[in-house]
Amino acid sequence: MPSPVLSPALRALADAVRTGTPRAEEEFWRHVETTGTPLVEPDPDGDPARRLVTFLWRDDPDRPAGDVLALLHTVTDKDRHAGDLVPHLMTRLPGTGVWAIGHRLRADHRASYQFYVSHGPREEALRADRASWRRVLDLALPDPFNSDPPLPARDGRHPASVMALDEAPPQPWTARRADPARGTHRDEELDGRRVTVHLPAGHRADGGPYPVVVLLDGEMWGPVLGVGDTLDNLLADGRIPPTVTLLVDSMGRRHEDLSCSDAFVDWLADRLLPWAARQHAADEDPERTVIAGQSAGGLTAAFAAYRRPERFGNVLAQSGSFWWPDDEASESGGEWLTGRYAACERLPVRFHLEVGLQEWMLLAQNRRLRDVLRERGYDLTYEEFNGGHDYACWRGGLASGLAGLLGSS
């Protein structure tokens, strides 16, 4: 349960305010501006594997908040899904404009987070239905005292701040660097679908053939997250060979296409890959072809290899929605794809799977697919990160997964 005033820094501020120390709050915020947020302090129970993490919001004196919700990705979502946002209400320190909430978190936790500032009745801030939650996300704000690069957003939403505790896995390839040679981006269209093509530095139309990555949800990875920087960094560090990457836009058909769709996978295999071979010297060898996706995209990546292993020889699935389908009326029941892999002989496919320890709706399902693949003798790497259903985690995992799958190609 989050607790707002376990923080030694906040207890000191409360004592200073109570005893009338001049400019106590002013000095506190000056310290916060210097050190950044969230505040990270030793665990109050002395657990060396945990940290006390305190999130802070500074009230606007011209428009004081009625309530502030701290939105820690997936952690808050779990309680919202259960219909109870009360544990994520921040507490205002008496006599100050300091709103605070603390979490005891494992020292390897990474998550994006935001704040929702409410000026209406508390019951409105605590509504957990889907429409109300979408409104909260539309208005949520990043942490102004977190100086780390924010996680960009789309659809007019504000970016999110990122918390990465001291033992979180490093992400050395995600940030834009000044030194590596730049690849080039081309916005193209095939059969009415947008595809952004990232060509590696030094790419030649008469060169190659180049390994190829098909990356789903391309409208997020390309213009929003700038995955080209990651690809350039991996190439510059010698972690992947020069690679053609195809960022496939969902075109508003995400639910239809990324739910084990035969038609979509066949389009990828029979139209997109041959086109990339002709236009950009992409290799048609399945051993040098990766299909990558997250959530429903992770499900689709694994399905593509099941349906068309002669085209997709490498799968990078992050937080795959392997529960699919959840329709109780379905004859197959849930975890359909895991059942298909369990029922067939081993296919010539390599896998990199990862899932977050905070993903309460996906962790068990990903573990079951892992177990099936291991039993069938697949070449598999599997990782569990301490985070959630979160691009703040996925962008690092995408880089390390590509390095593992392409590094030996």
C-alpha cells in the first residue's frame, strides 16, 4: 500500500513546517529541483533489494488541486482494473503545497508515470470505468522535476516521465547519440498500407541481401519513439549487422490484424517481404528475418512464425497477449496459439520472449508458452523484467532482443 510520509525527506519538511522554520518549503523544492524526482531513499524496513520511492507534485497556488492521482504504469492500472483507485491518491502535506505518495519498490523496477490533477469532486477522480480512465490519461501530465528524457506519446496526449531505479537493466541503445552514422527513413505505401522503411547507414540498392526486421505498430515505433536511433546505435556498436527494418502501420485495423489473422500474416509474407526484397535488397532467408511486436503484436509475431515458418524464422515477442482469445464461447478456449505450438512438431523458428513481472494478466500465459517451446526443443531466450505493459521497458527489450536474434545472423 503506498504511504505518503514514510520518506525521511518529507518527515523533515513536516517537522520544519510544524516548528515554523522560515522558507522550509521553499528550501525543500530547491533541493528537489537539484536532485530530481522521484525521491529514492533506503527501504524503511531495511530490505536491501527495495527502495522507498516517493512521487511529488507541487500544487499551483493560483489553482489548488482537489486531488492528485499518481499513475505508475501497470501498478496503477491493476487497481483501476479492480475498480479501486484510492491507493493512488496522493496526500497533501499539511501547511504546504507538497503532494506526495510513496511506494516500496524492488530496486530493478522501471516504469513510466504521470500525474492527474483533479479540481472536481473526489468521486470523479476515482471513477474506474473505461471512458473515465481514458479521460484521465488524456489529461495526465509528466513530472516537471524529472530531468530524464520523457517517454513520448501520441494522439495529443502528454509525454510520460520515466522512473528507472538503480538496479534496472541498462538501456544503452535507446537514446539518440551524436556520433553514429545515421540510417535513412522512407515513408512508403504498399497496397494502401503505410510502411516506414529504415535503411541502415551505407545501404546500397545493389548491396545486400540485408537481414530484415518486420516491426508491428510502426506508427508508434517510428514517428513517436524514434526507433531509428536504436537501430543506428546497435549497428554502430556492432551488435547487429546492417539491417532493413519495415515499420508496419496498423492503419486503424489493429484489433482485426493483430489477433492471429491469416490474411494479415499472409500479406506480410507474400506481399511485404517480396516487395522489400525487390525495393531494398532485403534478404528472403527466414533465418535472417525477424518479426517483432508487443502485446497483441507479440501474439501476432509468434502466430506469423507458426503459420508461415518458411518466411519468418525469428520471433521477438514482448508481453505477448497469449491469453487470446478470451471468448468463453470459443471452441478453442483461451491461449489458442500456445495450444497450437504444443500440438505440432518443432518448427525451424527461434524465439526471444519477454514479459514484465507487473503484468498480472500476461505473466502466467507467457510462462506457459515458454514452457511449451522449451519442451518442444525450440531455440529460445526468455526474460522477465521488473516492469509493466510499458514502452519504457519495451524499447530497451527490443534492442537487446534484436541484438540476440540478429547478432549471429
